[in-house]
Amino acid sequence: MSLLLILSLVAQTGAGVYRTSPAISIDRPILSITSQGKASISVKATEYKIVLYADTYAEEESGAKKNAESMRKAIIKETKKAGGKEQDVVVTNINSLEPIEGDPYYRIEQDIQIWLKGVKNINKVKEGYLLIEGVQIGSVTPVIAETSNYTPAVMKARKDAVRNAKEEAEALASEMNVKVGEPVYITENIVYPTYTGYETSEESEIFVSVTIYYEIIRKK
């Protein structure tokens, strides 16, 4: 029966996700290395999905409804100033709350979703909404086109990951008094950037993780 010897090391460069090596059968001594590379990308976002909380209250139910409608109109006005249209403003959730003990007001809670395109300065847009009394920003999410070219960043991150794996494999083999042979198994995992919540940064990172099984050559 052939001897199966596995020496494992995880080499990390930056934050990321580790993968569990698959169960495979190899009839030779191997050395397994998992390493990671990363690369920064700059994606210009001009389209955003914005969620606003537009809650209001009044002593009378009619007054609360009037205030809610006034707030919605102010949001539409601000949206038009930012280059949007009235149909880009959609009320996705609305709740009417009657007075309760300790709270004598009628309250209306509104979740309003806005889609804006051609945005040049998202911070200025956010400031405009925040100047509307009673409005809070729930989230500002940049919409990144699926056609964004991540290839250069992936190539750089992959090159770094493979270089790191080679260096770590040679260092580990040296400590074990063996030599590194040819790769017999290679896997790759790419983690693309995601954009959620308040995140509006146009700078993101791509991570490439590689797992390489090298043949172990015993020194004579």
C-alpha cells in the first residue's frame, strides 16, 4: 500500500474565507497549501437604491396623514432635484398607529424606496434628504453593473495567491527535510465584492483563494 502523507498549512494574506479541502484519493505523498491573494478595484457607481424612513405624528389622525403626505411630497421634490422622477419614489411599507397609554399621538410610519440614476455626488444627495424634517436614511446601496470588468483584479489576486502558495510550500518542505515536486491537484475560489446597507464606497476588494497539492520528493 502506498504511503499517503499530508502536510497542511494555511497562508493568509488579508481577510477572507477559507475552504475545506475536498476528500480525494492520491496514491503518493503530498503537501497541501491553501493561500490567498487580494486586489483592490475601483468601480464608479452612478445608480443607487435608497431606503428612507419617513415617520410622522400628530394629535389628530387626519393631521398625521397630512404630515405623511407632505413629507412624501418633499422627498419627491428632493428626488427631482437629484435627477430622478416621481415614479422613482415608491412607498414600500406604511403603518398607522393609534394613540396608546403614554403616547397620545397618531403615528404613521413610512418606508420609501428611491431609485436614482446618473448620480454624481451621493453624499450631496443624502444630505438633501436628511434636511427634510423627520426623514432618516435606512440604506444607500450602489447598484454595480454585472458587466463590470473584474478580470484584471482577479488576475492580480490569483498571481499573488499562487506565489504565496509556492513560497509557503517550499518553506514547509524545507522544515520537513523534503523537496516540493509538481502540483497534482489545484482548486480556486473567487470572492467578488458585494454592496449592502450604508455601504457607498467605490473602492472594494476581490479575494482569490487557491489550494494546491504538491508532490513530496524525499531528499536522497
